Amino acid sequence: MPVAAAAPLISSVQKLVLYETRARYFLVGSNPAETKYRVLKIDRTEPKDLVIIDDKHVYTQQEVRELLGRLDLGNRTKMGQKGSSGLSRAVSAFGIVGFVRFLEGYYIVLITKRRKMADIGGHAIYKIEDTNMIYIPNDSVRVSHPDEARYLRIFQNVDLSSNFYFSYSYDLSHSLQYNLTVLRMPLETLKTETTQTRQESFDIFEDEGLSTQGGSGVFGICSKPYEKYVWNAKLLEAVRTAVHRDWLLYIIHGFCGQSKLLIYGRPIYVTLIARRSSKFAGTRFLKRGANCEGDVANEVETEQILYDASVMSFSAGSYSSYVQVRGSVPLYWSQDISTMMPKPPITLDQADPYAHVAALHFDQMLQRFGSPIIILNLVKEREKRKHERILSEELVAAVTYLNQFLPPEHAIIYIPWDMAKYTKSKLCNVLDRLNVIAESVVKKTGFFVNRPDSYCSILRPDEKWNELGGCVVSTGRLQTGVLRTNCVDCLDRTNTAQFMVGKCALAYQLYSLGLIDKPNLQFDTDAVRLFEELYEDHGDTLSLQYGGSQLVHRVKTYRKIAPWTQHSKDIMQTLSRYYSNAFSDADRQDSINLFLGVFKPAEGKPHLWELPTDFYLHHKNTLGLLQTRQSYTYWWTTGVLKHLPLPFDEVTCAENRRKLTVKKFHKYEEEIDIHNEFFRPYELSSFDETFCLAMTNSTRDFMPKNVGIDASPFTVRKPDETGKSVLGNKNNREETVLQRKTAASAPPPPSEEAVSSSSEDDSGTDKEDEGAVSQRSTPVKVTDTGDNTKITENVVQSTKDVYGVNLSDIPSEDDLTIYARFVQLGQSQHKQDKGSQQFCSKHTLDKVINLIPISSFSQDNIYEVQPPRADRKSIEIFHAHIQAGRGNMQPLGRDDFLMYREYIRNRYM
């Protein structure tokens, strides 16, 4: 079945301006080129209701100017009075977060500042930097309430400028595998789903049969977001059906980071996206376990995306991704923090002999990820006093019960491993054991890649590659199943385990794209250092959101190479986490409940701060009897089992097709033109503001600056060989410049025994803060003598340090033969130059070039050249160019008409 040409729909509302009158707000949205506009009218005369009118019409720039001019003239206090404007510009923005109401009228939340954080195939991902909250009703109709200001402060306690992300064209709530699978739907399926929409506007090309529904059309696809990871779903609920979809901007909460891995100049973008669940969301000790609907606390879906940035298109480029999940143990359990203990006792709140809540949770995972579901449980197994082991025993019982009803090939895999016990042991290497687990996990789940296996891997198959699981299709590979990692908090131990699994998957991803010869990556390489830095930022961010502090134990801690200064930092992070949990978590939890719409203020109900607990808000079964009860044996959703191991959400069926919005465009329409969206040809670009030049770079930030060093990012470096140590000292920029200038003549780096493990710390040591040169590979002494700076360096160097190779004493016979040929070429060239001067004096200029061999070696003669042969199409283009200069024009083709039509539409209509 043929696959349709499809592309993600790009929102045409990316710039917003809010205009204000006494009776209305007018929100004018436009595309980046400011050629298409939409207008929202918001009524300000209603004290408590939200009245929004969207006429669904697309305006041109001239039409919008005329509309605003008429509104300005019609709202002046006196006709013809120029001094008092009836229409004033209130604020400029980049998107709408949503609308919210407490006890008075509605507020509108606008994004006023944004920052680009990542780029996936030309689709930009932005981070919210600042927002503006504007009260809609005017002062004349406002009905004040004494508790409104307190609710407003609680709502604004959720810092929207901290780790909230959005995109105008890429669905961040879904994985890359889902987004690209939707674009590869069969052509017949998309034809049946195409919505025939047509703008009521004059089209000068209508009579020529060049409508957008004919010819070389491209399907624009927009999927319904996965609401579990959307944090402003409740804020957009009031307007979702009343406005055009371009006004709806869905935001996620979590982490997004991107770095550039340069492989001999070939740019490979490594992206890490973490989506935090908005269901049962909260802080560390206040949200544990799961609620009655199977949503667990601290649930985060982490996806690592790898793609070749030299090709931007989703259809022609090479893309790969791997997804894993963390989340609290899916049981009814909690910890009482009223005792003010660092580790409050774990209690099971409800008996669940039929694993009802675990069944709901794993049913969600089977629908989204397929099978197998692999659980990596890192909690302690042996304790003097039973604490964490309570969770392990209950989880084993729940998994055992659920597996007896599943087919054996789709059973839930349970892997218990006491990570804390292995860390304390001096005989065991924690990361080696994690690497073994990671290999077995990735082999079972596989990973996603949108291209078939390369020919070289077919010719020279790798043993590990042949054992890889997942689903192999004609267009590449699909990940089936997912790894679910948990400890008690799902912070420190979980992040290290996820890093090791991600590192293993990264090797397979690089191998699938033909970038390495074996699916294996070593520590202390530039690629792994870059990936480790991404994961540490990822872990710190998620730990701050849930636990109130950064990571306490990092990858270096488990590698046992962390410097002694790290212990004091760990103590400070532990104290910070304890303080946050004891004093500020309750206020943060109230803010999250209000922001997500879990609690809705209303007259006659208790206020949010008056509730003794929020247990009843998150467990809906406590407020009423459930209408239907799930089966104790057939605990999965109907239809999920027959499609396994494929996830049900990615199967082409009627239920999933209803989640799609499909529209057919011409290939030049800007709603699907990612080239226009990425390069912005209508804007003046600056290299200083170009995102791809500012992101973390493996060559600039991690590769040593030695001359003759191996430039491969997969070469194992010594602990002192890293570009981070030099660039990390921000206080001494002049020293950094001097070190870069003298890198070519610097002495060899110190031996591995002479370098302490403290140089592995990217943050620098106390010695570096005193001004000494960091332990890199350029030990240059810098002495400050007033205005002049003298540089003392060792001049005696070996050929290995200067040229990167050791010169042998006696050249081989092949080298001598090559050298003889080189000398003869030089002699022949010298004779030809002398002869050519005499030749030019006797003959005309057009006979100077004479293609004759001038060397006894005809294959490598520098003057023996072949003139290029022009193909037929190039000759036709050249002849057409000559005829056009003489006034003889060729008739225009269909593509010429389409291109001219698009130009006229964007320029004048």
C-alpha cells in the first residue's frame, strides 16, 4: 500500500498582539512572516463568564490594518478626536497558555518571552521565559472578592518560566516514533480522513484548475495531544471547541536539552526530552504511589533522540529514538512527614489483593508502549528494619498476579536489583552490573529508527545487532515495550540506571545510522561525556521539581571517581532537600493542584488552604461509587492484546484515526513548509543568535585542544584530556585565550598516574579557582608583569606531539617510489613553465592550453585533465537562458504556475 506524502501542520499563530478597548480585548495573531492573520474578540463586559468569538477568517496585513483602524475610530470618546485613542496596544506575546478563573472573572495567561532549546528536523522547541497574566473584565463590572488575591498568589507560585516547553509544529506530548508513524500512514487512510475545508476568499487561479486539492498535494497532519503530559489542558478547556486549532498551544513540563556531536564535521544532534505527567503530580513526600486511576507519582517519560542534522526533512533524514519511564511504585502507599524524620516510615494505605491499581497503570503502558513491560526495581532488598522491602514484596505479588492472565510472550518482566547494596561493596562495580542489565533490556525492547539497516551491517553483521528485539518493518525499526525504572524517590539511583540504559541504546542508535562500526561505547569518550552531561542536567532538573534539590548521587559517585569536594556538596543537597520537604512542599502542592485544575474554587466550598488533605481531590472513587468495575482477570483494555507487541496507540484503526486532523495542501503552502519555518528567509539572521552555533559542541567543549589528537568523539581520553576543564574557569578568560594560542607548541600532557581523580569534575577544583592553569593538556605558565604577558614554554618536542605520528628511520620502498614520482612531477612542471613562456610569444592566446602528458606517470599528471561533460538537461537550461536574452520566451509549465500563484498569494492576498 503506497505511503502518502505527509508533514506536520505548522501553527499559523506564532506572534500575538493584544489590543484593548473598554468593552473588548482584540487578540491579533499572525504567522512569522506576518502575511496571514487571525483575530479573537474577548468580551470584557461579563463579570464572571468567558465570551470569546473567533470568526475563523484569515486576514491579510492590509485587512488587519483597516480593521484596527475602524476599531480605533469607533471607540474614541469623540468622533474625529485624535488625542484620545479608542484602541490601545496592551502587550505582545508568542502564545496563549490558557484562561483561568478563581472567584471573580477570567484571566488570560500569555507567553511574553521564549527561548529556543532544541531543534528536531527543523521543528523548533521553545522554553517559556516569561508570562503575563491579564484580568479580562474591566473595572466597571468587576465584582471583587477578598480571597481572590490569595488564589492569584498561589496560582503564580507555579513558575512558568521554569522548565515549561512548547512547539508550534512538533507534538511534544508524543514520542518521535508516534509522530513519524503517523506521517507514514497509508495513502488510502489519509484520503478518507481528509477534511475538505476551503477558505471563503477570492482566488485568481480558481479558473485554471490549480486548486490546492489537486496536483502534487501534501497531507498536513495534526494529532490530538496525549493529555497525560499536557500541563495546560484544563486552562484551554473553556476555549478548545470555540477557537481555531492554531490558537491552542500545548505545553509540557520536565526537561529539554540538546547537544551537537560532531563526527569529523558531520553534525549529529543528541536531544533529551523528559515529559512529566500532569496526573497525580506533586512533591516528594506528599505524592507517593498511585491514585485510583493508575496514575503514579513522579512519572516521567524520558526520550533520547538522535538524528543527522545535515538532512532536515522527516521523510529524507535519519532519525532514531529510545524511550524509558520512571515512576513511583504503583501501589497505595505513603509516608507520614509529621514525625520530622529524614526517612519517614512507609505505610500501605489500602489492601489491594487483586492488584487493581497496578493493573490500571500497566494497562496504560501497554496501550502507549506495547510489550514487553520491563520493571527495574532498585529498592533495598535486605534491611535490618523493614522499610523499602515492603514495596518490593507488594510489587512482586502484584506482578505475579497480573502475569497469570497475560500470554507468556507478553508477560511483565520484573528485575529486582539492590543498587545500594552493590554500591557499598568494594568488590562489585555498580556500572558494570547496570551495563549487563541495560544490554538485556535494549535487546528485548529494541529502539526506533526510520531507515532500514545499512548495507555494511548486512555484509558484516554484528552478533549483538542480530539479537536485537523490537519490530522490524520495511521503513526501519520500532521500539516495542519500555523499561520502567523505580527506586523509592525515583531520583538518584533511577537517574544513574537510566543513564546506563540510555548509553547502551545510544550505541545501537549510532550503529544503526552507520556512524560506528560496533554497537558499543566506552566511558571517557567525548560522545559519552556529552551524553553524561545531558543526563546530569536532566536528573538535576527533575530532582528539583520533585524533591526540592539537585541530585545527591551522580554517575561519578557510582564510578567512584568523584573528588573529595563532592562529599560536602552532597551534604548540602541533602540538607536542601530536607528543608524543602519540611517547609515549602505543602505550598508547592497547593499551587500544582490549583494550576492543573485538580481543585476549582467556588462559592460555598472550603478554600484550598482550609483542606486538611488533598487525598479526596486525587482519588475520585472516594467521592462517589464507580459506575463500572474492571475485571479481575481481563484487566487490559479491549483490543490492546491482539495488537501486541505493537502499542495500540500506534495501530491504524478507526479509534486512532479519530484523533487525527488531516488536511490536504499544496507543497508550497506555508502550513506544511518546514523549510520556510526553519530558515525564515524573510528575516535578517545573525550568526550570534543562531541556535546551532550556540549549543554544546563535542569538538569545542569536550575534545582536547592538543595538536595531533585523534578527532574522533569515540576515542577514549585520559581523565585530564577534556576541553571542559579549560573552558570551565570563567574568571580567567585571558588565560584561556593564551592557552588556545599556545596549544600547538605545548609539551605533552602529564602521565595518567600524575593526574588526580579530581580533574574529572567539570566544575573545577580549588586550585583552579586560585588562578593556576587547569589540568588539561597545555601546561603553559602565565606571568603577569603589568601590561606585558610573557609565556614560558618548553620548546623541545617530539614529532609525535607536533605531527601526530612517529617518523621511522628508514623509509619503505613504496614510500621511496612515491617520492621519486613526486620529484619527477616537479621537474616536469618546471620544464613546462619555461616552455610555455616561449610558446606564448609565438602563438595567439587561444592556443596556449595544450592538453599533453608531461610526466612518465600518466595517471597522476597534474596537467592532464578531462573537460567536464554537460548533461542534456543542463544544455537545455543554457539554451533557454540564451533564447530568453534574445527575447524568445518558452511557455510556462504547471509548476511555474503553481509557484507564481503561491508568490501572489503570500505577497498580495
